[in-house]
Amino acid sequence: MAEIQNYTLNFGPQHPSAHGVLRLVLELDGEVIVRSDPHIGLLHRATEKLAETRTWIQSVPYMDRLDYVSMMCNEHAYCMAIEKLAGIEVPERAQYIRVMFDEVTRILNHLLWVGCHALDIGAMAMVLYSFREREDLMDAYEAVSGARMHAAYYRPGGVYRDLPEVMPQYTANKFKNAAAIKELNEARQGSLLDFLEDFCRRFPTYLDEYETLLTDNRIWKQRTVGVGVISPERAINMGLSGAMLRGSGIEWDLRKKQPYEVYDKMDFDIAVGVNGDSYDRYLVRMFEMRQSNRIIQQCIAWLRADNAKGAGPVITDNHKVAPPSRESMKGNMEELIHHFKLFTEGMHVPPGEAYAAVEHPKGEFGIYAISDGANKPYRLKIRAPGYVHLSAMDEMAKGHMIADAVTIIGTMDVVFGEIDR
């Protein structure tokens, strides 16, 4: 028989979860992975360096473009770091809006993840279902910020504006008749909160459909059970976070352990895995979507207009940080000066340093900011969960087959915008 020799294979960069930006060098013994070496740097966005040349507020839209599946969660950590440095108080209504949209973003992220992860492994139908639900939540993003993806909705001191009282509606066209349009607009008759409430009522049924398709599917289990196992000790040592850590049985969630905004007032559970394999991480994320749904419902109940506590401002009244209203700006010289200074020079943040982290859909997303008192950061360091998770690739892939490399990259839920920041 011919001697079997080791091959070195370039896996990618055409892999679907890393479109052109991950070159994975696999050393193979036949079809078994002996070593895997992820090469990154093919995207490099230089976000941290760009932030040094932009005012504090101008960097908010850059945050959306880091992990472009979890847009508002990235903004959240950045705004929290500025608020910590400047000692800014966020109004309670803004805190509830932030928490609600963090959870909307978590569902958006996990829907894309489960659809694409299933597609990578060979389950075609899943992605069609998950994108159907994402469409509704994207409409909520658009209604509140004017943009479907890069919202730039959070601001230091609160959020850009209050929730809209009306939802945009579909109009009749050559593709859909009046009856179809009427059905589509059924949930859009009221405010954004009514629309999200309707979504939250329907969503558990959709999750049940996904579980019917995947959870006990023998092919799905053959592809995920026992693949990419990480022990609890190794998960902690490698600095993993989010579902990657909880899948290994470590009950760590910043929303519970280091609560920020109004998470301490929310009633929800943390999902924890047992075996630390790809299947457990799938179950953790599916459970997380159900819990996010619960949190959104609690926020909606509090934000309702009939709740006296729910009313109030959505951004700080400190005009050195947030612009005054258009009305007062046009009728008062002092407010006009505040407006002019903010939009030309930006805000000045007191000297110091701060680290702020959020429980991002992918793990712990942190912003470490240093200010020298100027109107732009002196230094900015982004702690992206995907970057840490990718470093575990070699350990997770060793001894598995080539086909399992796809499963392992999928279970990490990597997005290269934050890895090559």
C-alpha cells in the first residue's frame, strides 16, 4: 500500500461564515485534522486607530460595523464606557429601551447564527425560516433609527430619540394584492411597542418549529454531538465567554453577575450546557432566544404609555453631552451655542480610563477607553469575543475530520468585523 502522507490544506477563504477573510491552514493526516492555524488580518478595519482621529460621538457608527449582526450591543458597550468616564446618568426610560433593543439584537444574532450554522452543516430549510423572523425585527430597527442594520441609535447619555408611535406599513403593489397587504399590515396598526408585542407572542411558536426541525434530528445530532468539546477548565483558561463558556457548564452571564442598566430588574434564566460540545452550544443559544423574548415582553410592559413610571426623557439633559431639542435651540441663544459646539467640536470627556463590558450575543464585548480630556479618545481597545474564540480553533479541531471544521467554525459564531477590527 502507498504511504499516507500529511497534507497541508488551505481551508477557505471561501467559507460562508468568513467570506474571504479567514484563511485556515489545516494540517491533515488523511482526512483527520492534526493542526489548524487560523490566519486573520485579511479584512483589517483599523477601528481602534480610526477612533483616535474621530470625536467621541463620531465613533458610534463605527461600532455598528464591528459585529454587523449585533449592531446595537456594540454601541451599548461604547456608550457605557463614555458614560463611566464622564459620570453621565442615563434616564430610566432610556435604560429600558436599551435593554429591550439589546435583546432584540440577541434574537437577531442567534437567528442568523442558527440559520447559517444549519446551512453550513447541510440543513437547507432552516435559513429560510430564520430570515423570515429577522425581517420583522429589522423593521423594528428601521422604525426606531431609520436604518435596517447600522442603527447608530444609542448615544452617550441615552438613545437618539423616543420610540415611534406609528409603524411603517406596506402598500399595495404589482406583486401583492390588497388582501395580502392587509394581512401583512395587521400587526402594524399601532406603535412600535404593539408591533414588538405581537412578535413576542408569535415567536415561541417559531422557536418550537426550529426545534422540531433540528433538536432531535439524527443527522443534526451526528454532526454536532461530541464535536468541538471544551472542558469547563479549558473554557475558563482560554478566556471564552457567552454561549461558548456556558455550553461547557460555566454559569457566567454579565447580565446576572455584573448587571448593567436595568437587567437586575428583569426576570430571566441562564442556560448552561453539560458536555461542552457543539450540540450543547446550540441548545444554549436556542434557550437564550426564549429568555430574550421574556425580557422584551417585560420591557414593553414597563415602557407602555399607561405606566406612569414609563414616561420621561430618553437622553440626558446635560447639553455638554447631548444636544438640546430643536425647539429650544431655535429660541434660546445658550442652547444654540451648545448645539453649535456639540456638532462642530463634539463633547469633551474628562481625563481618565474606563472599561465597560456588555453580555453581547457572542460573549463579553468590552471597550477600554483612555481619555486625555480632549474631544476624541486618546486610545481605544476593543475586547471582541470572536477574536478570543477563534484562538481556540486548534484545540477544538484536533482529531476531528475536515467536515467537522465547518461545524466548529459555525458553533463559534464568528463575525470577522470584530475579529479584524
